[in-house]
Amino acid sequence: MKRRRAKRLTLFVGKGGSRVFETVIGLEVHVELGTKTKIFCGCAVEFGAPPNARVCPVCMGSPGVLPVLNEEALKLAVRAALALNCKVPNESKFDRKNYFYPDSPKAYQISQYDEPIGTNGYLDIEIDGEKKRIGITRVHLEEDAGKLNHSPFGDVSLVDLNRVGIPLIEIVSEPDLRSPEEARLYLEGIKAIMQYCLVSECKMEEGSLRCDANLSLRPAGQAAFGTKTEIKNMNSFRNVQRGLESEQARQTRALLAGDTIEQVTLRFDEATGLTSPMRSKEDAHDYRYFPDPDLPRMILSDAYIEERRREIPELPDARRARWIADYQLPVYDVGVLTASRDIADLFDQAVERVLDAKLVSNWIMGDVLAYLKAQGIELRDTKLTGAHLADLLENLKRGGISAAIAKDVLKRVMESGESPSAIIAAQGLAQISDEGELAGIVTQVIEANPKSVEDLLAGKDKAIASLVGQVMKATKGKANPQVVNRLIGEQIQAIREARLS
């Protein structure tokens, strides 16, 4: 316990002797809601559209237009808040957050200030084998701003306003995180829950899940927080951890040198792994919030809130507990399998037919995930279903195909969507278990590989792998390896006995 605790503290050696700093981190996570249109107008939400092709007078904030709330965005926001164990009040409202950014033509953002959609929630993470509860201060609904593209050819920036008005929720944590690793685990948990609830696809590479992180250091045991800095817009789990580790080290060096920490907003450079100042940090009063006069208060009945609660599926923690209880799967397996709802659903659908949880787990964590990683795609980008995987593994279990053939068939299924049984039949891939047919092939392989035979006769048992490999090559991977191993052993024994007689 003492060793785990020490990993989360930063050693500080000051004039008065050795002391220890405690790291304090809070995250603000922006999640793009999975609606077809923007939050206050009918413009389509479409990643990769031509610049400024998805804008209208409403999302541009032109005079004389009025915003109308997208009901689907409200539903998703309430569902997300409930899934994060927040209290959802019966009344909520929108406010104007006033500032000037070049990527926001209205010069204000419609957001929520003192009456958000959800408050006082939490998310549990597991660190060093122990559960830790991270408080969630609030979940509020707001619109996104645009995007600046800085030209590499001069002091010029181009603005793309397609993103203006896309619905977001901002999830603000309590300052309960004590290390960059905890911050990464928390962010991974947020992503999984949002995906399970179909609130967002959370494609970090497309910016639909982004993170701002606040970090400060304080002497261990001190109640008061140190001065915090904020790192903006980190869009990968790895960069969140790297950015926080870099800022933690920078603040430590500054305090060791007797410098003070200034409250600033920072950017993280992926190439250098360092943080650098963007601007001075704003406080809430700098934004001059006031209620948006164009949007009525949102009145949410108890029935409406309960309907959203019923839409929440079995979440990752519950699914992990069920699998460990029902299937006795290792903790590591259930952690990998529940990280994505698509993968978790694939497991549940396949194991319902195959009834061998460890076999299904091994194939998903092995060949399925290896294929996705090699192709750089998600499961939803393939044509593999739970029924496909079950069909494949049933063929494998009853000896209809070899493991080598099964790997090849799996790849074909993921690309074509054809059923494994149909592929096996059409391609003549059924496993050869006929002893008469295989005995002849084994004899030919033994005659063609005298060195391996002599090695086996000399007691070098590993030499059998070479002979098995030759039989598999001759049968294009269709030979039953158990039968082949037995037949090789029998023929080698016959040779040994013949030499002794």
C-alpha cells in the first residue's frame, strides 16, 4: 500500500528538508452528441464536409434568427448524466457565455452555467487493483465553436465554421484525480460509458471526445490547493497522460527553484512532449454569463427522466461483474472485452451459442483484435457478427476445421460478411481427419525428410514439429493436427522397432 501511494506523489526537496508534493487533477471532458443535426438548427452534422458547407444563419448567430433546441440532443444529454450517476433536476436553462474567439462569429456560446442538466455524479475507476470513486461536479449541454486552420505558409489562419453549433456535453470532474494514470483511466471510463449508452461514438481522432485538464501541486497533507494550470484540447488517452506528466514535472521544477506557478492556459505539443503557454486563464466572471433570452427554460418531468434512465443499457462495470460470476473469466479478459460496447456485444452474442466463454474470449482478444489493430479500424467497420463468430468456433470445436484454417476463415468473414460454414463448404476447407488418407501423406513426408526422422529417433522430440508442418503444407492446412501427430509417432516407432530387430 505504501509503495502504491508513493507512486502518486512527487518528491520535493526544499530548504527545510525533504517533503512530498501531492498532484491534484481535474478533467473537463467534451463529448460530441450523436445527433444527425446541430443543437439549435437543422444543419447536418458531418465530419469531413467541405469547409463552411454546413452553416446557416442560426448557427452563425445572424440578427433576427432564433435557435430551436434539438430534442434528440436533450435526450442524449439526460441519458449521459444519469449514466454518470448525476442528479437530473426538473428544470434547467441555457446561458450565454460571452467571449471573443475568431472561430465563433456570434461572440458568445450558448451553454449552461448555474442550472446544468446534471450534478453531483461519480465514476469509479480501478487503480492498482483498488476501486476509486471520482466525483463529477456537473454535466452541462452546450454548442461547439468552429475550428481554425493555421497556414504553414505565413501569418494566416483560415476558419471552418462547420463545427459551430454541434451539440456537446461537458463533463466536469471534482479534483479527485491524483496522477496522470488515474486521469487516463477516468477518461477511458467516460468514453466507454458514452459509447455503451449510444450517446456518442467518441472518435478522439475526429475530435468528438476532447479533454481539458487542470493540474496543481500542493505539499502532502495540505488542504488548500496549489495554483492550477489548464492544458487544452488533448485528443488521445496517451497525450492526456503525457501532457499531465510533462506539466507535473514542469511545476515540480519551478517549485524546486523557488518560482511561483501562474494560472495560465497551456497547449501540449505531441512532438516535443512539452506544454507551453497559450493565454492567461479565464475565470467564470470573465465570461459574463447571463440567461439566453431566446431559449425557454427546459422543464423535465419525472416521467421523462425515468424514461431516459430506462434507456441506459448494462454498463461496463455491471457487465464485468456478470462475466466474472457467470463465466469465471480472468479480470484481465473482462477488462479488455468490455472496453468497447461493440466488442462486449460480440462476446455476449457468440458465447450464447458456443457455451465456451474462454474459447470465445481467446479468439476475440487474439485474432479479432489483432486484425482490427493491423487494419486501424473498429469492429463496426467489419462485417463480423456474433453469429459468425459462434459458427466459426462451433466448426472448430467439432473438428470440422483446423485452427489454421479457422484464422483464415475469420479474416474472410470480417471482410466479406459471408457465413463461416458457407466459406468452408465453398472453398473445400473442411479438416481432413481420415486416417487412411493422412497415413499416406505422413509416409511421404517421412521419406522426404530423413534428417528430421533421425533427430526424432535420437530423442530430439522437437523435430516432430517440422514433420507436422510438412503434412500441414501438403494438405493446405486442412489436416487434423492431433491425428497427424499420432500417425507420425506410430510410423517413427515402427522404424525404430525395425532397426532393432
